[in-house]
Amino acid sequence: MEQSIKENKLGWRVYFEKKVLIMLALGFSSGLPLLLVFGTLSFWLREAEVSRTDIGFFSWVALAYGFKWIWSPLIDRFPVPVLSRLLGRRRGWMVFSQLLIIVSLCGMAFSNPQVDLVQLAVFAVIVAFSSASQDIVIDAYRIELATERLQAALAAAYMTGYRLAMIMAGAGALAFAAWLGSDSGYDANGWKQAYFIMASLMLVGLITALCIHEPNIDNSEIDNVEREFRHQLTDNGMMPQLARIIAWFYTAAVMPFKDFFSRYGRDALLILVLIGCYRISDVVMGVMANAFYVDMGFTKTEVASVSKVYGVIMTLLGAGLGGILVSRFKTLGILALGAILSAGTNILFMVFTYMGNSLPMLTLVISVDNLSAGIATAAFITYMSSLTNVAFSATQYALFSSIMLLFPKFIAGFSGLYVDTFGYNIFFLTTALIGLPVLLLIYAVDKTSSSSSEASSEAG
């Protein structure tokens, strides 16, 4: 209670709190790997003269983010040997996944797509898998770190770190590849050095994970449920070892989903559909954005320069504005605003196709893209966090964030084939249009949640 009152009085000073700064660093660590197996990798592959169709299929590497709910119960309830004993369950998983990301990024650095495309794909899959695992544990750590009143600040700090890392992995990686290799043509050594530098930047998260404290979460209730269920099984004649495994599986993998569906009832499926479709417009477009820049004749330095200046400014502005809007208005309303802005950004990309190589237009689309993404992401993280029960934080949030990417990433795999068939202009228009039905889903969720609230009030 005293902690909650203290957090409420902090005001703007909350952003200098130790817990908030921790999430800034962990957000950076979480956001860094994504573009290295997504947009930046697409630029690298296209410059190495890999076909757009293959680049589109290559984006399926990132489907690991869409399936992380499958192994999230392990992270929620199972300790990492040695590391969890030394650091704690959450920190042990953080360090393990971060070390795996570093090693795999180095493996990508040693791979040349012109001669080692399969090897590059294998290391990219490992990066995606370990990065998705890192996301699971960091999301759980964020939810468990503080009371509800501090969660908005933690989410804003996490998102800011995440977006800054994406700019580093995007514009930063392109800049390093240009400076250490060639700006106007393909140079395998430049990309190699760039990915080595990205691997070294993961030390931000690794050092943070080694310095922070394990959150103090009371799991006694869940442990009691597991123990009682195990005893019921053994009392009915089941072998003790088998009973232990089944009881663990029930509490780790069944209870989190049972809890969610019991709390939201018939609205649960509608909520999951909204989560699964919300980011479809920008995710599908994002696969081809860097390939589009290459085909438009922009150099790595031009794209990097615009992104690192205007991208950073608009990212910070979008994150701040998104946080303010979410705190003052309904979260679902800001979700709708984010969906509209994402569709509008893709229309700008379509207009861009008719203008040719225009640096001012490149600046405009990158700026608007980062601003709209900041607003939409702030609302989306807040919304998904509000759906989570802290007792099952890792598994439930992993389910939401997996569903968030699964369908969009699958559709994005066909983006290169679509561009080759219809062209960039039709592609960008299509990505804008497929994002509009999200507004109907938001309206439906808002209407059902309002009806549920009214029914609860009348029952009370």
C-alpha cells in the first residue's frame, strides 16, 4: 500500500525510477534482434541479389515469435539448470536466451547469403527462437516488477527502449554495413561487421540481467494446486513420476488458459481475434519496406541517416504521445487511432511509388511510420497487459504476443510474391486495406466489454 501511494505521487519523476530505467535497458535488449531477422535481413538479402519471393518466404523465420506460447509454460514454471539456481528463475532464463542470441548473431555474421543461404537461415531461426524466449521472460518480469500504478511507466520505458533498439538494428546496422563495407553495392564484409556489432550491443541486456534482482512473487497458491492435483492422481493409482509430470503440465500449460477463458467467457475469442489481426497492416508491409528502398535506388547511408535522426525523434514522440493518450482516453479508442494511422502510413508508401527516388518523401514516410507505430504500440502493450493475470504472467502474455504476430507473419511470407505479381503500389494499397477491418473488431470488443460491465453492475 505504501509503495502504491509513493508511486502515485511521483508524477513525471517516475521515469527516473530504478525499475523504469531497468525496463528501458531490457526493452532495448528485447527489441534489438527482431529487425536483424526481419527488415534489416531483407535489406541484406536483397542487396545480395536474393529474389523478392525468397525474401518473403525468409520472413517466416520470425514465425518463432508467433509460436512462443507453446514453450512459454516451461519458462513460467521450469528453471534453467545452473543459471536459475545462481540467478533466480526469471533472470536465469534472461541470461540464457541473451547468450544464445549473441552466439547466433555471430553465426549470422559468418554467413554470406550468396553462398551460405541455408546456414544463414539456420542461425536466423535460432536468433528468432531465443529472442522470442527473451521476450517471454522480460514481459513476465515487467508485469511482476511493480504494482499496477507503475505498469504504464514500465510499459512506456520498455517500448521506448524497444523502438530505439529497432532503430539501431535497422538504421544502425545499415550505417555500419555501409561504413565498414560499401554504401552503393553489396559487400559481405560490411554486413559481417555490422552483425558482430549488433551481437555486442546485446551486452546491454546481459549486463542488466546480471545486475537486477529477481522479483518476489508468491506462487504458493499455484504450488498448492499442483501438489493437490498430484496427490489426487497418485491416490487413484497413477505412478508418482507420471503424476508429477501431469500435475506440472496442468498448472503450467492448462491453468493459464483456463484462467483467461473463465475471466472473459464468450468475449475471450473475440479479444484473441482482435489481438491476432491488429498489427497485420504494418507487419505485412514491413517485410518489403527495406527491399522497396533498395529498388528505389536509396543507399544504406541515406536510409540509415533518415532513420537515425527522424526515426529516433518520431519514436520518442510517438511513445510519449501514446502514453499520454492512453492515460487520458480509453485504451480501445487509442487502439483504433493506431490502426487508422498504420493504414494511412501504407497509403503514403503507395504514393511514394509514383514519386521515384525522393529523399524528402523518404523522410516523411519513415517519420510518420515511427510516430504511428509509437502510438499504436503504447496502446497495444497496455491493452494486452491489462488482460494478464500476474499469477500466469509469462504464459498469458506470451499467448497474446504470439497471436499478435502469428497470422500477420504468415501472410507476410507471401509479400514478395505479391510484389513480383502486382507491383509495389498495389501491394502498399492492399496492406492499408487489410488493416481497416481491425476497426470493426475494436468496436465489437468495446461493445461487448461495455455490455459485460453493465451486466456486472446490475448483478452487483
